[in-house]
Amino acid sequence: MSDLSQFDSWLTEDTFAALVIREFLESVEGPDGVIFPATYAPAEDKKIFPGGYNIDPPDGDKNICLIDSVGSQANRIEPLFKKPEYAGLVPQFMVKAGDKSISLLEAGHRAGDALVRCTSLQKDLQDAFKAVLKGNAEPMAKIAPTSIVFGVWDSRDTQAKLPRLVSSTIRAFDVKRLKRSAQFNPATEYINDKLLEDTTDKKTKDEYAVRGFIHVPATGTHGGVIATGGVRRDATLSLAALRLLAVDNDTDKTLRLRRYILGLSLVAFMSNSSTYLRQGCNLVLGEKPREFRLVLANGKREDQKITLYDAVKFAKAAAQAFGVGPGKEVVFDPELAKKDIAGLGDVKQTRKKAAKKTSEDAQEIKE
């Protein structure tokens, strides 16, 4: 069996469901160290979610706290394909937007992002999404293959969707929520020393506080959590979803496409993303060994010994056989953005069709 065909059974047989990795993490300070989860804005109805840490259930000791969401993890992992050792695996598209030059790999909505939609890539991307709707993922793989790996939804235009193949989430279990308080003291007593006028005007006092001229207490704010049940990263590479990719009815092209996307997915799946998530949340592997298994459709689980070196070697061979699309720098066009906002230009017709379909679907539900 050649290196290129070593995983073909995963790509052609329904026997295989997914690859899964489970990593047991802890704070750099130790398993009982305080970690700071992500914070989220409140829901419109604060009774549903008041904002802050995402802890379910919100009360009690037995709970699950979201440390890093699937979307956040994807945004941390995807830019690794800009690194010199991986850059040749994908086309490198850069968007010049004002004084900034931004990689497509950093766009939040990937191939569906306004950043790239309002460039000379608009037509090519629209055609690629239309091809996806017709069962051909090859054009998208030539422009934005990581949009296939991490999923994309062209919600502003064709409505085409590609499911996320690689997903990763970090959660903490049985957390104890902490609070913290602080007190800011100015360098000198500006008002008492007659350097600033005293005032009873609330707006002026607020400005004094904002600009650092008076004492400001901060009490009872988020102080992190202690995960008494541990912290865990769960990652999945869905082989079942990957097998949905095709190039029309061409068996050979379909296999080359799937090999290429599998190679990218393996590299993303097995690469260690940054352990520094945010201030107060620097996680490393704990003492408990990592679990890495192939999950079969019948539920059986088989330990895997594939290394990142193996994944990169396969990915390079698969990329060469598929033919990585050319990258280039394009310029964000404010005029295209204006047309996009107004629903004009190349997106006009597909937007109308999407609106019509939504209306028809709603009518069917009503009936």
C-alpha cells in the first residue's frame, strides 16, 4: 500500500465514523490552579443567560463550564496553515484592507466572510459555493480548502453549507466559581490637593473615574474557576462527513479531493494549538495520558498511533497529487461592499432566490 492510499478505507467505506482525541489539561499552576473561562454577553432575555461564564447548570457543584468554544478553537487552529512548514498545503490568499493585509485563514466566516466577498474573489467564491450545492467541492478546495475542514456557511448569498470536519472544544468539570475585588487609588489626591475641582455632577465624576483621577472600587467581579473535576479537550475528525465530499460523479477526482482534505484535517486535528487562551488561562497537558482512537460505525474503538509527522507527510503527498490552488493578494473594494449591503451586483440573484426559498419553506410550515 502506498503512502497516498494508506487511509483510503476511511474515505470509501461506511465502516469508519470518526477519529477522536481526548486530552486532559490543567493550569500551568497545577490541577488546582485558578483558570479564567471565556465570558459571553447576556442573552436578550437575561433570565435565559445573564452573561459571564457559560456554566451548565448555573447553580450547584456538578456542572460543566465552557473554557473554549468550537468556533474559538477553530479560529486558533486554522492560522497554523500560514506557518512556513504548512503554508504549501493550502493556497495563500491575502486581502489588502486599508493599511492591513489579512489572510483568508484569519477571516471569521472563512470563504463566506464579507472581507473576501467584497474583493475580486467574489465571483470565484460564489461559483465555488454554487458548485457545492451541485455536489462538487473541488472549486472550493482550490480556493479555500480550510473552509471545508472547519466548515462554512454562505449565509449572505447562496446559503451553501459545508459541515465542520474538525471540531475541538475545551470544557472544565465540577467548577467552583470565584469572585475577585480590586481598588484603584490615584497617584495623588487630585481633588483634596485642589488640582481638580470637586463636583457633585455625576457625569463629571464618572469622567474623573474613567480617566483615573479618583478612587475606584471594583468588587465581586469574575475571579475565574477551580475545576475540581478536571479540564478536558475533546476533538473530533468526522470521517463520515468527509465522505460526503465529491467531485460530481468522478470517482478518481473524488478520491484525490478526499485525500487532500483528509491530509489537511489530520494536520489540523493533531497540531497543538496555543496553550495560552487568554489572561489567566494557560493550559498544558496533565499527567493522565491522551486518548486517540478510531471510532467505527458499530461503536468499536481502536487505539491509534499516528503522529503529527505522519499526518504532515501524508498531507504533503495528497496536496501534491490534488494540486494546490494558486494564492494571491486581492484588495477589499468599498464599492463592492456598498453593493453587497444594498443587495446589488453578483450576489443579487442568489440573494433573491435564497429569500424566495425561505419564504416558500415558511409557507410549507404554515400550511
